[in-house]
Amino acid sequence: MRIVRWKAVGPLAVFGGLFALGWWLLADQATERAVEYVGAEIVGARVDVASADLRLGEGAVRLSGLAVTNPNEPMRNLFEAEAVVAKVQTLPLLEKKIIVDTVAIRGVRFGTPRRESGALARRSPTSGRLVREISAWAGSVRIPSLSVSGLTSVVDVSVIRPESLATIRLAQSLVSRGDSLEAGWRAELAALDPRPRLDSARQLVARLREADPARLGLAGVRALAESGRTELAALDALSRRVDGLDDQFKADLGDLRRAVQGLADARAADYRRALGMLKLPSLDSPDLSPALFGDMVLARIQPILYWLRLAEQYLPPGLDPRRRVGPNRARASGLTVTFPREAALPAFLLAYAAIELELDGAATSGPSAAAGRYAATLTGLTTEPALYGRPLTLTAQRLGGTAGPRDVRLAAVLNHVAQPIRDSIHLTLSGLNFAPALVPALGARVGLEDVVMQLGLTRVGDDLGARVMWRTDRATWTREGSEPDPGAAVGSRAWAEGILWRTVSGLRSVEIEARLSGTIRAPGLAIRSNVGQVVAQALRRELGAQVAQAEQRVRAEVDRMVSRGAEDARQRVASLEDRIGSQMAVRRQEVADARAALEAEVRNLTRRLPVRIP
Amino acid sequence: MLLLKLLQQLVRALNSEGTPGQVAAGFALGASLGLTPLANLHNLVIFAVITLANVSFPGAMLGWAACVPLGFALDPVFDAIGRRLLLETPALTPLWIAVYNTPVLSLANLNNSVVLGSVLVWVVAAFPLFLVVRLGVARYRVHVYERLARTRIFKAVAASKLYNIYRLFQPE
């Protein structure tokens, strides 16, 4: 029997030929799908490629009609590129590694609208998790409200519910704790019961008082004195037990007193909570700026955090094995682990990309805010920075143009070569025009023209420090809805809105600054703006008295609700001290009296003897 | 349809002119196509071996068809085995680093937990599978074949056009 089936070589060769033909026919489509799949995995939104042209012999890949959806706005593209031509090394492909020597990108446009939503039905675990985490962070950032409704003549204190007040809960718990302590101490005192011992001592005192040493004789007196001393020792033991109980009682009482003192803190917290429920504005300017621009700033900060986190995910430092979900297939995807090795090629490397782009803004909506000619250079984009050994650098600048910003300068260095990660980004944009944005707190839209935007960000490990500033001297304000009535009654909503509108409508210089600090996963956000300061001054001037009055009413309502409970708690503690403490004092005094009487009689008996009893 | 094909392959494999050893070898090789994710480099090699080596082609197809549902069902097990080997066995890490960074071998996707786990299970199971199938086919031919050959279904299958194509891959 032969081992090789030679007659099958022909069909196998035909099969191989068909396979090669299939590859030749479908390689472009496979490249297209691969770019779309990997792109969607990374970005967290749909990536579309109109066509792909793969020429392995030349090591060239050409993508046409690349559209990358903005994960935050599914109906808008992050960017579009007419053509992307990459020069790829072919040999590393045998190691499943993509080494791109150069990339040329033509016809880039940012923020273009999409015909259909680019949201993914199911985000990849990585991008989906990042979006959820950043949304959760944004949701946890407290944006104080600036609502004039709370300032009008009617302050609805009915929204304050007794069950929501911590003071009442604390007072009730103190009363019940006092009850249980009293029951416990009564039981302790009952268990102590010094009466048998005291009765015995009193009987002995009577016997000692009536004793005649001459009749008892020396032995009788000695025996009686010994009985007295034994009884004294028993009384001492009883006294120590009473003292021990007294100390313990005083300690319990001290705890209760401290808890009663804590009622004041709980009440202060209830004031704050109740004021928050009524949405009364604080008139401090640090609180007003977030109230005015918090939502606007949060919306612009979230993408920065998303891309930083994504870079951390896909450009990790070190050479430890990396895990990712396996390919999408009918079978289970499993887990794919990559094992980078020193002095080997990384799985993906884009060594150098020079991008010249012209945003002509000739799209449907006229010149875009970023129209003009730009040049960008990207080096060292790799999935294994430790292997490449150099940080990723990105620089971009504006070369010119008839519309759009005057100047754009971007310099970014993402150093993920080793731990800790060190990122720094500096971006300056000048001459930006922003479409009017709604500021709900003011009931107005603010249009910012000729804006200078500066972003400075540094990251070392998990620590993040960032400052974003928007500044303009050409702000315009448009009233949303009808103009406020200048003759509105003092204290009415229209009156309060009129104050805010008059304050901001004449403001031309606007400066908004946002600072991020803390860990990259949950950074603290501070917002400052000159608008907040101006509005705060105006409010303090004209609404201060109203706010103070409203706050006074809220405090009074809280006091009304909690004072009875707090008084009950105080009285309960006082009565506990009075009832149990007095019983404890009586016990101690009875024992002390009995002991003193017994000691005196023993001494008196022994003194009447002619000889001293040892 | 699938059931009919399975039946056809079963009939051909069990009654081909190949020896029980050839059928069993084909079955064991074909099991790889079913147990492991199909679109992988090792399966291309296995397919070439099935075609060129003098083993039963229908036996291989039967092995493939029979092991596909088993492969799907055992994916969680393969995944667990793969994870254990890839991530929780530090002694093997240098091996995986070498595999991942070796040209062509890195295309085999052995750094995927399901692929690695299923390939390993197939490697371990292949020889016992071969022995069991060989014994089964031998006994079948002695005890069942004679009666089955007289049935109409068997005659219909044997007379079909596909049967002639299949004969190209018949063991010699």
C-alpha cells in the first residue's frame, strides 16, 4: 500500500488554484472588512471603507472613502479621508505583524454629517466599557443648578420630607438606644441587689452594739470582731462591683451625650440637603461657573478622556502578554493573547505619516469652523511602544486658508515606552468661531467668535492635570424666548430672569477655564469663568436678600421638623442619667453607710477590751 | 439535507474499499476540521494531508461532520484549556513568545485560547480516536456490512454520480 495518493495531486492543485483565485478576487474585500472591523473595535463606532486595493507585491494598500464615525455623535463622522495610501513591509506579514513605513492621506474632512447612524449595535468590550466608565464619571460630576424658580416669592418647602432628614433618624435611634440602655441597666441593678448583704451588715452592727465584752470573754469578742472584718471585706467587694457598674454606666452615658451633640452636625447636613432639594443657587462665583457652563465643558472634556484612555488601552507600556477578545466567528471567540518579544517587531507599527490636508469647507453647510490647509506629522504609532522604544509624536499646524481659524498648533507626545505612562498634549487654536450654544441657566444662547482655545495636558501614570481655556472679546448673547418684562414685580420669576439677562447681555469678554486634576479614571473638574463672577456679583447685589430669606424659610422648616425629635432624644438621655444615675448613687451610699457603721462598731468593741486583739 | 450528507458519508466511509485503518486515520484527521475553528492554518495543512495521504477521504469527511457539533459544544472547555496554557502556565510563556514571533507559525492563531485548546484536545484525542474507529469499522464490516449491502438505500447511494468523484480519493 502506497502512503501518498498521487492521483489526488491534480485535484489538490486545482483546489490550491481556486484558493489563490479566491484570495486574488476577495483580498481587497477582506482588507476592507478587516479595516472596518479593527477600526470599529478601536474607535467604538462604525468605520466604513468604500473600497480597498491591496497589492502585496508592491507592499501597498490603498483605502478609498474612509469614514470614521464620531463615537459621541453617531450621525457625524470624526473624519473622512478620500484616500489613504500606506506602504507596508511584506515579510512581517508572515508574522502577522503590520509594519507601515509611510502613510499618505488625502482629502481629509472633519465633522462631516453621515447619511446613516454610525453607532454600533454592540460595542466592543473595550470601547463599550470606556464609554460607560466615562459617562458614569460625567454623571457623577456635580453640576450645581442656577434656577431662578427658587427665588420667587413662593418657596415650596413641602418637598422636604421628614423621612429624608438625617437628624430625625438619628434622634429616633437615640431614643430607642436610651430605652434599651435603661432596660439593660435596670436589669444590671436588679442583678446586683445589695439588700441581703446590707441586711446582714446591719444585723451584725446591732449585735456588735449590744455586745458586752465582759460577758463574751476574749474568745467571744475575737470571734465577733472576726465576723465584723469578714463582713467588711464582703462590703468592700460589693462596693467595687457598684463602682464598676457606675463607671460602665458613665461610659455609656458619655457615648449617648456625644451622639446628642452630633445632632447639631446632622441638622447642618439636613439644611444643606434641603437647600439642594429646593435648587436654591449659591451666590459664590466658584459655584456659579459650573452652573452656567458645566454641561458645555463636560461635553468637550469627555472625548479628551476617551481618547487618552483608548491610547492607554491600545498602546500599553511594557512587554507583558496582552489579552483581547478573539475574532468574531460562528465558534466562540475565545481570548487572543499576544506575546511581544524584545528586539522583535511589534504587531503594528506606523513609523512615519505625513498628512497634508485641506479643509475647504465647500460642503453643504458652507465653510466649516476648521477650514484651511494643515500639515500633520505622526511618528511611532505602535501597539508595542516598548519594542519600538520611542514615544508617539504628533504635530500639526495650519498652513493657511481663507476661512477657519487663524492659527492651529498641536504638539503631542505619548510616551508609553515604559511605566509610568507620560503623555503631554499642547494645543492652541485661535480665531475659532463657535455656533451659538444654549446656556439653560441664563435662558440665552451665547455665540463665541474669534475664540482662542488653549489645551495643556500632562499625564504621569494615573495622575492627570489638564487645563482648557476658551477666551474671546467678541461674545454675543441671544435671548431664548421672549425678552423679560422690565416692569415685572419684584420677587417674580420674570424679575429674576430680567436681572440675569441684563447682566450677561452686555458682556463681550468671555473667558471659560476648565481644570482637570486627580486620577485619569475619576478626575476632579473645576470650572471658572468671568461670566460666573459677574453673574454672582449681580445676583448677590439684587437677589441676595431673596435667597437669604428663602434659605431662612428652609432652615425654619427643617428646625420645625427635627426640633421635637432632637428634644425627645435629649430628654431621654437626661432622664436616663437621672433615673439610673440616682439609683446608682443610692446604692453606693447605702453600701458606704453600712460599711462605715460596721467599721465603727468593730473598732468600738475592740477598744473596750483590756488587751489588744491581733 | 445535512443529515442526508452525513448518512451518505457514513455509508461510503464504512463500506469503502479502504482498510479499517485508512478509514480510522481519515476520521481522526477529519476530526481536526470539526473540533477546531475551521479557518485556521493548521486545518489547511490537515486538509492537504487528507487529500495526499492514502487515507479514507469519506472517513475524513465523516470525522469532520461528526465533530462539528462536538466542537461547538466543547468551545467553553477549549477556551478554559487555552487560557490555562496561555496565561496561567508561566513555564510555557517562552514557548508562546517563540510561536507568536515565528514567521508563518504565528499565522496559526495558536495564541487564541479556543484554537489552542481545541488543537491540543484533538492532538491528544487523535490516536485513541484512530484506534476506536478502526476497531469499530472492522467489527462493522464483519457483522453488519453484508446485510446492509443488500438494502435499496445502499445501492442508491453507491450508484450516484458523486460516488464516482469520491472514488478519486478512494484508498489505494
